[in-house]
Amino acid sequence: MKVDSHQHFWRLSRGDYDWLDVSDPALAPLARDFEPADVTPLREANEVTQLVLVQAAATEAETDHLLALADAHEEIAGVVGWVDLADASRLPTLQRWAKHPKFKGVRPMLQDLPDANWLDTGPAAAMVQALVDLGLRLDALVKTEHLPALARFAARWPTLPIVIDHAAKPALTQGWRAPWAKAWRNGLAELARHPQVCCKFSGLLTEMPARADPAELLAPVWQTLLDRFGPERLMWGSDWPVLNLAAGYDSWVELAGDCIATLPASGQTAVWRGTAARFYGLAS
């Protein structure tokens, strides 16, 4: 049995997915509604029994929508929403959501902010303290350039659970000899020194160049993550349906499974479900 730690659904008529330009041919595979029923046959075929649903729009309204989906679908075990962490007046919203048993945390869309160091000064201290006090978590949607600020943030908030989404999106299209590679490895190593930080083994196929051998490119990423975090702080996720830009659900489960299968049984269990269940506090 598996937990998918990173899943998206969206309904285009809601109109708040600013990043999803339906006129862009590159995004054509994503330019439709994606609902729980669409992924059901895929997850059931791959023994995925629980999903963590992650925000795809920088609006509170979308979080309310996701929580409504969670109410209606047992397989949605957790929701990671969005709130403006810079605005302390949004504290009552966090408090309201925290009463929902499936609300697990928030994700600021850090990769889209113009300042890579926004975490140094942007979040209101009262909002971050509320995450801690309410038993919530932070999903960090970051790239390599954001890792130093994220490490400083983790040092300032040692009791806030943090997970790095998509292994911080290594710039695989640039190749391993490009400057990003050393900075990426060093940034992950610094973050791994903070025991409250975990990492998602997800969203990697969409970072690869076309016609690349995904297994060949995935191997050094997996080994780096394993060396830094170990299986007890790694969690598998599909990033579906964004995954459809690069491959199918089955293909990613197979590729990830080849990496995870190198671990002993206890480590495999951790990556496939144990780490996500513990990090997000999922009901069994």
C-alpha cells in the first residue's frame, strides 16, 4: 500500500490557476478539469490508498474547494492549502482550517516569487508561529536558488515541520556539470542538518530534457536524496496530473520503484507510505 504525498486536482471554471495558460500548447495535457475520479483507476492499479492534495492556486478559495473534495472522498487523507503568510490578518483563516481533520499545512509558492530570499523577511512571525501552534506543516516549493534561505528559515523555526517539494527541482536539463549541481547538493545537505526537514521524491520527470534516459538521470538524484535524508525522511509523490507533461502515472511508479527497491523492506515502506503518514499525521 502506498501514500501519494503530492497530488493535484483542479476545476478550470474556478478561474484562479494563474500559471495554467490554456492557450499554451506546452500545457495542453493539463488544460482540462482533473477530479478525484480521473486518478482513481491509476492509483488503484498501483496500490495507492491515500492522497495528500496540494494547492495549485494562490487563493484561499481554492483551499476551501480542496477541503470540500476531501470531505467527499475518503482517499484524500490530507490537504495542503495556501494562505498569504505575509499577512497576519489571515490568522483566523488558518485557525478555521486547522479545525478540519484533513487540513495539514500550507504551501507558499516560493518558486514564483521574485525574491529568492523572501523567507528571510517576508513571512509574518505571527503566521509562522500559528503554523507551529496549530500543529501544521510547511510545503516548500523551491528551486536550488531558494535553498539557502530555506535553511535559514528552518534554523529559525526548528519545531515547524518542513518538506521540500520535488527535491527542489534539480535543473537536469542543464546537465550535472552546470553550477546548479554543486549548489543543489550543498543546499540539500545544509537542510538535512535540520531534523524537522523532509523531502519529496516527486516531480522529477518534468525537470528532465526531452529524449533523456529517465532512469539514468534519476539514479544520481535518488542517491543524493538518500545520502542526505535517508528513507525515514523521504516520501514518494506523483505530482499528478503535472506528471502528464512528461510521463504516465504507471511509468513514474515503475521508475521510482526501481530506486526504492534498492532499500531494505523497512526503508521501502518508509518512502512509499511511512514518512508521509508520519509527517502529515494521516489517519490510518
